[in-house]
Amino acid sequence: MSNAATIHPKTGNLVTPKGRLLWNSLFQPRKMRGQTEGKFEFNIALPKDADIKVLQQAALEAGKEKFPRAFKDAGGKWPSGVKSPFKKTAENDKLAEIADDYPIFIAARSKDRPGVVGPNGKAEGVEPEQVYPGRHCKASLQAFGYENNGNKGVTFGLINVQLLEDGDELVIGGGRVSAESEFEGAEAAGDASSMFE
């Protein structure tokens, strides 16, 4: 079975291939520097065997629609002044350890809280602690062009997320990790208060 991006037959939304969750704020909006309103955020690392042609085509169409002149002047290539939604993990120091297996990552944001379901397609029983860097997942998205404060680019709007099977937790960017991943069992030690006598 191929791991390919698709267009949902009923909604028309883009559906990513299966990937690994990176940074996220799916249950509480997060404010970016300089913003007054928070957004829900999702980042997914895509494996090297993923077919992302559908995502690339949607991004290209959104770019041409928003910046027709820039794309025309670039002669069919991605214009240098327009940011692409596809980022190389190898160019992000925090993702270096997964770059060989997951060469591309994308981000998606939304003002509205996304729907989050488990492997069974149901939201019931999904808790925030089940959403962590390294969890296998996929998402539904919409591509659009933007222009803010002189920044031009194409990005994805976040619609819904499906959590798939568990994966090894990724430690990226000094984020919060489970206590179990940092500490091993320890023998009972002496009374620490004696250090201060």
C-alpha cells in the first residue's frame, strides 16, 4: 500500500501521507511572537517514501492564484520571493536526527480548533497526552497563499488530524518530554539533607 497524499472524495480537502508529528498545539491555541490571537498548529515530518505530488500541486496552484505574476516570471519554477510550505528537515538543527528518514516537514495552522480522532476514526477517548512528537499521524489540509508584513508564501490551513499508532517519542527543540524518557530507576540514596549540615 502506497503512502500517498490524496484529495478526500467528499470534502475536497488534501489528506497528507502518514508521517510523524513534530511540534503541535491541537487543543489550545498558541500565540506566535507579535500576534494578538493564538492559532492551533500542527507540524508533520513526511517519510522519504511518501508521495506528496498532490500536496505539491495544490501548493503550486495556490501560489499561482495568489501571486500570478511572480510564478509567470519564474517560468514554471517556484519563485525565489515566495516561501514554499515544504521545509527540509536537514536544514533544521532540531530535526537533524530524523532527516535521513523524514526529509520533508510541513506546518499547518488554523484559527479554529481542528478535529482530532484516534486510529479508529473516533474523537471519543482522545486525550492531549496522546499527542506527542513522534506519534504517527495524518491530517486534512487546505493550501492557500498569504502576504503578511512583506512576507509572501504558500502554506496549509489545518482542518483535522488523525492519530495513528504510537511511535518513539522524538526529543526536538528542548520541548517537554516524558519523565520516563529522561530517568531510569534508582537505588535509594542517603538523606540529601546531610549535604547542608
